[in-house]
Amino acid sequence: MTFSTISALSPLDGRYAGKLAALRPLLSELGFMHRRVQVEIAWFIALSDAGFDQFKPLTPGARTYLLGLVKNFSEADAKAIKEIEKTTNHDVKAVEYWIKSKFDARPELQSAAEFVHFACTSEDINNTSHGLQLKVARNQVILPAIDGLIAKLRDMAHGYADVAMLSRTHGQTASPTTVGKEIANVVVRLAAVRAQIAGIALLGKMNGAVGNYNAHLAAWPDFDWEAFAKKVVETPEPLGLGLTFQPYSIQIEPHDYMAELFDAMARANTILTDLARDIWGYVSLGYFKQRLKEGEIGSSTMPHKVNPIDFENAEGNLGLANALLRHLAEKLPISRWQRDLTDSTVLRNMGVAIGYSVLAYNALMVGLNKLELNREALAADLDASWEVMAEPIQTVMRRYGVQGAYEKLKEVTRGKTVAAADLHALIESLAIPDEAKQRLLAMTPASYVGKAAELARRV
């Protein structure tokens, strides 16, 4: 069967392929191969500058050519490496052989070919390649998507700062808030975890088969290989990798930073799941309407429906993402003795976990952009919920020492339909200063919002 998006096993490469085009070149096997080539070339060029008599500094032309292999790496190059892998049955060795094949007709490079992958174990290449993949995916896709959501939600928080809304605690009517303040809560939470995602150092190790520079020191025992490896890892691209050096490892980089990153992403996704469910509920209550799209159908049998499908889609994909992210975070830091291979196959699913996250972020943005506030529904809900005014009345009663304030309001309001007139009659009967009475009489559910508007505008 010829492969097409409709025959893809994963919906990320099938139904949703077009929505993840930016992520696919970065976290696919193509992206992984590209970064492996980058690491091998960076190590090779650095070795030429290490001062070894057996490997003289490369000429400018050779350096430009080598860096061009990285810059111009293509799908055809990746397929050529896969062809080599059919013989080697080893993916990193296939990359080494592919690079050496590019030295043909270049005597300067041919004479130094044995310094490709010199003293490296496969994991020196793989762990740094994963770091590079995560760096570019974080900076170019993940953070911009989260930033877009934060910006959209902040605009909504400011725009709806003064729009009163009935709260619901335990699903029951509760002290009013504003639409903007409830959205501001999400902005603050999301901004905090966004900073954590951005601030996690991405680590790389280049220290050989079990982390001790054994092979390196066998070849050049007096050379400071640790300082050299640190320089390659931390020198900015393209001559280095622009990662943070990991000095202690077994054969593999311990992956603790990955666990931290994936945990932080999972927390962001949990916050956004909370948002998706709340917006879904507000649409159900009629607080928000959704702009119609020409030709779109909400139900196959009920023509009136406009379903909150974007928020449902986001919630489902956030759940899938978090199942994978949490498995990655729990599994990756565990390796039997100095190395087992379970991390390798799991790490190939980084793109799947991040892909479901990005798919959800996109769905949320589409859904948020469809929303229209239904001010009439919000106002009607507030006006039908005068029982929430029991809180300010009994609190003012307590201020002035009225005995049994809470109990009196409970008797009037609990489990009952409360009208403004009922509460006003109670207020008039209270032994409190007239100024306090007038202030309470002037309050309505729509005006009893505390500092909500100020908090929303301040975010």
C-alpha cells in the first residue's frame, strides 16, 4: 500500500498532518538525523583545532563545506543514511559512514576521515542531538504557541475585566466575579509555567562509553578532554552545540532535565485542560456564543447545534500528550547499570508527545477566536441569583456586632429562591448604621465583584 496521510497510523501524520508541519522537520527521524550530522561535524571541526599533530586545522574551504552539509541537509540525505543503515543495522554508524562518503574527491578531508566520530560512543551523538531537537522545538514551536495563548487570554482578561459573572463553587451559585478576572487567573498560571519551560537548561554530555573519557585518554593521555568536551557542548552554534555541559553520566546523559521539561509541559497542559473544561461549561451556560462558520455542521441530526468542538478537541489531545509526557518523565531518568536501551525507543516518541500538545494549543486558539460574549445571558444569570448577596449582608452585620448574622441569612436564603425584595426587607430591619444600610441596599449581584476588575486589568 502506498503511504498517504489517510493511511497513517497516527493522526498526527494523518488527519492532523497539516497542523503540525512546523514541528515535523524538527522532531521526526529526519530531524534526529539532521542533528546527528550537526553534532558529528561540530566534534570533527573542534578536533581539528585541538592542536593534535595528526589532525591539522581545517582550511576555511573545508569548514565551509562541512557546515554546508549541516545547513543544507535534506530529506534525500536522510534517505541515503537509511540506505546505509540497511547494511550497518546501526543508525549512528550509518551517519558516520554517510559523512565520510561526502569526503570523496576532497583529499584534505579524506586524510582526516578517521577523526569522524573519534572516541565517541553513539550516545555522545544521540543525547546532544536530542538536546538540539528540544532546543529548536521549544524555541520555534512550543513557546510561541504558549505565548500566543497567553497574549490572547490577556487581551480577553483586559477586555472583559468589568463584565460581571456569577461564580459557581461546587457547581452552586457563589460570590460574583468578572469574566476578565477568571481568565486572568489562567494567564498568571500559564505565564508562570511558561517561564519554567523556557528556563530549563538543556544538557549534553560528550564523555565516551561510560562517562570517564576512557578511549579519549587512551589516545591522548595528557589532553584535557573534559574541558574540550565542555567547549564543544557549550560553544554557540554552528561551531558548537549551544547546550549546557553535563559532566557526570553513565553511557547516557541521565535525562533529568528532560523529565523536568516534560513535567513542566504537562503542568502547562493541565492548566489548559482546566481552561478548556471551564470554557466548555461557559458555552453550555450561554455565557459565550460561538461565531458560525459557513457550511459547518454541528450535529448530523440536530441542525441547531453549534458544538464547542475546539475545546473538546484540545482537552482530548492534552490528555494524550500528558499520558506520554508523564511516561517520558518517569521512565527516562531510569537506566539499568551503565546503560540499557529502553530510553532509546521511548525517546523516539518525544515528537508524538509534543505534537499532541501543539495540536491542542492550536485547537484552543481556534476556539478562543470563535468566542463572542453573551452579556445578556451573564446579566440574566446574576439577576436570578440574589441569594449570593447573603455573604456581604452577613459580613456587614458581623462588623456591627449583630448576633447570629450567618444563621439569620442562612434561614432566609439556603435552598430557597431569593428575591431582591426579601433581602432589602431584612437589611431595613437591621440595627446597623444608615450609611451601611444604604450601601447594602445599593448593591446588586452585578456590582458585588470586589477587586475583580482591578485584578483582571492588572494581569
